[in-house]
Amino acid sequence: MATEADVLKALAGVKDPELGRDIVSLHMVEGVKVEGGRVTFVLNLTTPACPLRTRLEESARSAVEGIPGVKQVEMKTGSVVFATRDYSDAEMLMGVKNIIAVASGKGGVGKSTIAVNLAVALAASGAKVGILDADVYGPNIPLMMGIRAPPEVRDERVIPPVAHGAKVASLGFFYNEETPVIWRGPLVAGAVRQLLTQVEWGELDYLVVDLPPGTGDSALTLAQTVPLGGVLIVTTPQDAALNIAAKALAMFRRLNVPILGVVENMSYFVCPHCGEKSYIFSKGGGRKIAAERDVDFLGEIPLGIAVREHSDAGTPIVAAMPDSRESLVYKELAFRVAGMVSIVAFSKMKK
Ligand SMILES: Nc1ncnc2c1ncn2[C@@H]1O[C@H](COP(=O)(O)OP(=O)(O)O)[C@@H](O)[C@H]1O
Ligand SMILES: [Mg+2]
């Protein structure tokens, strides 16, 4: 007859392939019960957007099925998201487990589009998600998320509206379009701090922050004010974009922000008639700078007319057409980013 100890022992033989440690010591197994030949337990993933979900589920199940005397295995999969910051006792952003910055060297590379689709994809996986628009030069996340009305303010705190499953706050909520575009350093720092302190986020697994392009005061203030779970660097394939993306990457590295990886946007165009991929702006640049800087390359996003159309209409493509080719690419990116954040959280835990 199998016992609970046998089950835990068998599951301790299953490793999380990304974290390289067994799922029992990672506290991913919960509620083991054995009744006769029937075993029930919960497998808690480190993120609902787990890129290795199926593989882990299969390994855990077959480990338990292999125990002599076990006839039936009832495994439920849940998640308890790992945190990269001390969220329960934080002065700012209390309750927010992970802050993910999205940065680029240049503007117009699709950073905001990636940020919104990342947020929507993470939310669709079951995570609690917020998106913070810290782009002082063009806060357009509310438009991309279809938010038209100003947010509710209660006791001087901004209640972020929810769109497509994610809570949204933007510098645009505080400053209207007539606000001068010449932002000086201290003003930017103040505005970013205001966003970090005055928005009522509640509990979040991930807060995605859309930064302005470049290496300016917003990025600096954010990285120096709250511990970031990591930064995703967005580039396009052209040399000019790549060079300045590399500069942004170097800046975050100097600030000790974990680099989650590089993603290349507008990598290729798929001919709607014959399906052939054309690498309009040359090929392989994003992968190359990632390799040279020893960071992960997280993928190529195709140019797609629907991506722009849905953004302009206020429904990111991942929400509007979740099964389209482009959405699948964004979702895979989101899962890889979530996986990277779990790895960062785990490395912090060990220290
Ligand atoms: N993969 C893509 N395919 C087609 N259009 C895109 C893609 N990514 C971004 N765009 C469009 O390019 C423009 C710039 O994107 P945006 O996300 O605003 O860039 P950034 O935030 O870097 O300035 C927008 O009109 C957006 O809809
Ligand atoms: Mg933008």
C-alpha cells in the first residue's frame, strides 16, 4: 500500500527543468492524499503562464503512477506565483509580486504594443496583472487598451480601470495632452513616483511597466525606486535600432536589473497569398545582440496589419484574435517572460 511519504518521495524525483530543483522542495506540491489505490494532490506551478506546464504535469503524474499499488491519480494544477520582491512589506506597490519593465532604445519599435499584449496574455493565463504606462513622451496605453474615461479617484488614490483582464494606469491620467512635452529630470522622476505611490493596484502577480524609449529619467527613477523583476528589451532588426537597444541593455545591467531577454519586433512579413516569410529589415540582429551580451533571445514577432489595427481600435490582438498567428507569438513570448521571472525569483530566494 502506498503512503503519502511514498508519493512525496516519488514527486521529489521530478525536477522543474528551468529551476533545476525538485518540485517538492520548491513547495510546488500540496495536499497529498492517499485513499486505497487513489492519490490526489495539487501541483502548483510558479506561474500560470508556465512555458513547461504540460511537461511538468506529465512528469509529476507519471512519477506517482509508477508507485506500486497506485491505481488512480487525480492531479489538479494550480499556481502560486513566485515573487521577485518583498511585496508584503513594501512601502510602494504593496501586494505587487513582480515588476516587469519593457524598454527599448528607440521609439516606434512596438514596445507599447508588446507591453499590452504581454499583459493581456499573462492575464488570460490566469495571473493577476496590471499595466503601468510610464512613457512620459507618449502615454498611449489607455488608447491601446480601449480606455476612454478618466479613472475613479477615491481618497486621493487612483483606482485603475480594468481592460481585457488587466488593471491599467497611465501618466496620461495625471497629465493631459496640453502638458508641455519638455519634461525635465526632476519632473519625470516626480511623475513616475506619483504613479508608483498613488495607484491602488491591490494584489498583482505581474505589473508590466511600459517605459519611454531610451535610457532617460523614467527608467532610471523606476529602477532606483523599486526592485524590478527584470526588463525585457525590445528592438527591431535594423542596425540603428540594435545599437541603441544594446545601450539600453547596458544601462539596465549597470543598474543591476535582471535582463529577461531581447525580443525582436517587425522581424518579418508573412505574405497573405503564399505564406512566405520576408525578412524586410534583414535577419538575425536581435538574436545576435542577445548572444553577444549573453542574454536570452525570446523570439521574433512578425509584422502584421491586424496587430496595428487592433491596437488602434483599443483591443490588443491577443484579446481580439487570440488564436491568430501573431497572438500565438505574443503568448509564447509572455510565457517565456513569466518563466524568466520565476527563474529570477528563485535565484533571489537562494541568496
Ligand atoms: N508587429 C507589428 N506589426 C504591425 N504593426 C506593429 C507591430 N508592432 C507595432 N506595430 C505598430 O507600430 C506602431 C508603433 O508601435 P508602438 O507599440 O506604439 O511602439 P513604441 O511603443 O515602441 O513607440 C504602432 O502603430 C503599432 O500599432
Ligand atoms: Mg510606446
